[in-house]
Amino acid sequence: MAMIEHPTLDMERQLATQGCDVVIGCDEVGRGALAGPVMVGAAAMWSRDLAAAQVPAGVADSKLLTEHRREGIVDELRSWCAAYAVGQASNAEIDEWGISHALGIAALRALNDVERQLGMDGPAGSGRRVDVILDGPNDYITKTMNTFDAPALPIPVQVSCKVKGDRHCATVSCAAVIAKVTRDHLMVDIAQGNPRYAPYGWAHNKGYGSAAHRDAIARLGVTPLHRVTWHLT
């Protein structure tokens, strides 16, 4: 049986020693879904707090946790962060821009929210440096900054990509769990709020391409929440 890796604050602390004032972990959810938005979670810690900070018990890559476990720890993770946010890009935006740009916009929406929560849009942000640890090998944040429809951040961020960051970095793992729970709740609410969507099974598959979901698309067609530029059946 494979051992579950427990995230640490090692990379966050390393960035703090290099001069950053805030470290923000980011991770996405919903990239591969057929319906609904893509979301990017952002979880921030002040560098000054990292030396004494303890990683919350039970935090791990959100994909390694059961839905019940994620629900059980999400409030603790939200309280642990100095600030957190979840940005999203809709299925229509994904169809218009493509998934990479949509991910970047969702991330920048989350980062903009977090920086404002931390007062970076006021005197507290003067001279500050903000570093981001982004899960995965591709920096879709930097290439999206200052492009069309991208929110202008109070403080531009410096991005470091970390493959399997959600397994190794506590802020990234925290962001992943918060984003996953947020998106799951949204898809369940949508599924339960309109009988039109019931046949697609989003309360269970959360918009991903399960056999039942693809079968419903083949029988009933697409809805306004499907990504119509994707291979759906």
C-alpha cells in the first residue's frame, strides 16, 4: 500500500528567506470536466508567520482525500490561512478563450481577492513582494497577467511551479481542498436547483465525463453549462 505524502512548509519557508512577504499556494479543479466552471484556489500565508506555523493535521492532496474527509477539514484550513479565495472561469469563458487562458483568469481573480483581503491594495502593500507556488509544470498565471480580461493585481506576483505541489506544499494542498469543496458544492447546488440538469448526474460526477453523463449528453444534448468546444460524447 502506497504511503500518503504529507505536505510541509519547506518551500514556503524557502521563499520567505529569499525576501517574499506573502506566499500563496494555488491549485486548480475542474480542468477536465465537461460541464461547469474551472476554479483555482489560493491560500495565503504571511512569511513572518511561517517559522512558527504548523501544518494542519490531516491535510493532504485533495485527490487523496475522500469527499467526507475534505468536508471535515475545510473549515480548519480556511481558518489556518491568512486569507483564501477561489476564482473561477465559466464554461462559456473556457469555450471562448481555451482552458489555459481560462485557468489563468480564474487564478488572477483568486489572487486579486486574496491580495485585497490582505490590504495589498492600500498602504500595507507598499513595497511588498508576493510569491505564488503553483501546482503543476505550467505557469498559466504569468502568461495571463496584463492580457485581455485579466484583473490587475495590486501587486504583481512571482510564480514558482511545483510538480505535485498539492502533495508537497501545505499552502497548495490547502488551496486544492478549498477549491475542490467549493466547486463540488456549486455543482451539487446546480444539479439540485433545476430539474433540467438532473439526468446528467452532476450531484455525483460534478460535471466530469462519467459514462452516465456522456450517455445523457448523447440522449438529451448539451445544456447551457456544457463546454461545447470539447469532445462531449
